[in-house]
Amino acid sequence: MIQGISHITFIVKDLKKATKFFKTIFDAKEVYSSGDNTYSLSKEKFFLINGMWIAIMKGDSLKEKTYNHIAFKVSPEVFKKYVEKVQKLGVEIKNPRGRVIVEGNSLYFYDYDNHLFEIHTGTLEERLKKYKS
């Protein structure tokens, strides 16, 4: 039986820039850096974001931007703080899609390698309740 998500890996062109991205926006704690010792396909780093294992691995950036994304849940009270972090870093912010009010707030933004991220305040339960009404 699946117990949950083990980790998420992002392929990035520049490990240093990606490290800054994850640390600045998500307060990621770096727990491993392979340096020149590669046990996987290429150089990599591991981070913890509130206990979630995030890996970055050196490689080619995505060729195009899509709506495929990962959404990180935050409380409505700290949403503005994350908006400010993203703006301060100067990464591309995507125009939001139309929303039903009870879905919560969302901020969509791309990293330097065309991965799309979302900061989101809503829950699945809230969304399903609204969609059923």
C-alpha cells in the first residue's frame, strides 16, 4: 500500500540558483549535497521543506512551460509573506486562473528551469464542497 510521496525531484540547470530559489521561497533546509561524488545520474542536493524531501539534480531545463505543477499549502495568514518572497526573488509569476471564491488564494510562479509552483491556501475538502453545491 502506498504510504505517501517519498520525494520530489526537479532537474535544474544550475544547482546554485535552484538552491537559492528553494531556500528563499520555501525556507528549505539543505541536508545533502553530492559535490563531485555522484551516486545518482548527476550532481544533486536534497532539501527538507517542512519534512518533505525535495531533490534537485543537475541537468537540462525543461524546454517549455506547462501547467504541470506542485502546490504548497500555506495558511491564509502567511499567503502575503510568500507573495513578497516570490516577488523579491524576481522569478516569473503566472497570471492566475479564474477561481471560485472558496477555493482559496493561489500564486503561480516558475523557477529558473520552467517548473511551475503554486502557493495555495485552500483545501480539497473546501473545493469539493463548493463543486457539489
